[in-house]
Amino acid sequence: MKKEFEMSLIGELTYFLGFQIEQSSKGIYVSQTKYAKDLVKRFGMDGKSHARTPISTSVKLSTDMVENSVDQTMYLSMIGSLLYLTASRPDISFSVGVCVRFQANPKESHMIVVKRILRYTNLELAGYSDAD
């Protein structure tokens, strides 16, 4: 590579595109903990209560026209950020996928679910596990 491209060694890779990279003799560990913390903080969910699951099993989301619409730009921003987080968090993939279906005309119930996913992410960041 050095023959083809001008390169310089600036140290061990530790953070790249929102991913934290930790290299050891046992292997390479990749996480998005810092990205997730920043995400929770950016949307004002860092002081909120935690959710034990990313989505309730009793929630039935629909395109209810009676319900009030929410800010579509904010909804899309939250969904896009959560989609990027699913690269290292398969536990939220299904829930985020459900919410993506309603990005054209998001309603209050959809925003509630997205905020719950963020609260769940906040639970994981706080160091809780299923055993707690």
C-alpha cells in the first residue's frame, strides 16, 4: 500500500465513523457506545426513565388518519440515527424497522415508539442487563 499511496501512521485506530474499535490479542471489538450516548443526549432522552424492551408487544402501529401528526424532520432524524445504530445493535433492528414503515406521515403513536427505543438504548448504556 505504501508503494501506491502516500501514507502516515497516526496511531492505533480507536474511533471511526461512530464506531469504537478496541484491538487486543483476543481480537477486535467494535461498538457504538459513544454514538449511542450522543444520540440519546441529542434527542433529550438522557434524563428519561429506562425501558426494558425496545417495543411493547401490545403496540399495534397503523396509519391512523385521526391521530395528530408529528414533526416529520425530527422523526426522520431519529429513525435515521437509530438505523445507523442497528449496525452494532441487532436487538433494536426489528423495532426500528417497524417505525421506518411510517416515515412518510408519522403520528404521535409512532414517535412514542421511537422514543421508547431511545429509552431502551439508554437502559443498555446505563449498564443494566436483563438480569437486573
